[in-house]
Amino acid sequence: EQVRLLLEEMSGEPVGENLLESLNSGVILCNALNVVVPGAIPKVNTSKLPFMKMENISNFIKGCRTHLVIILYYHYIII
């Protein structure tokens, strides 16, 4: 529940009851990362095509790897 609320707050989008289904497109993850690190993911795909969703998730993972120190610092401040 805490993860869902945090993602909603960070991304500005409703996550819904089914967390996995909501994160399937990667849009919420990308938007949340862009809050922590503005511009980390310059283009977030909103298409429902599977390869576009996979690109979002891949970009999110790359962004996390690149900005891990900043993300951990932000997490520390929240807690």
C-alpha cells in the first residue's frame, strides 16, 4: 500500500488497486523517476504497443542505474 501511495504521489497518476497491471506500461515508473531526477527519461511512451512499454521499462532501469545515488538519497529523505 505504501509503494502504491508513493508512486501516485511522485508520478501524479493514479496507480489503482492492481499494482502490477498499473506498472505494466512503465509510464508511472518513468514519471516517478523524472520527479526524483528531472529529465532522467526525456521521452515517456504512452502507446499501448508492447515494444513501447518494454522501452519505458528499459529506460526506467537504465535511469535507475545511472542515478542510483540520487535515488537512494531521495529515499533516505522520505523515510
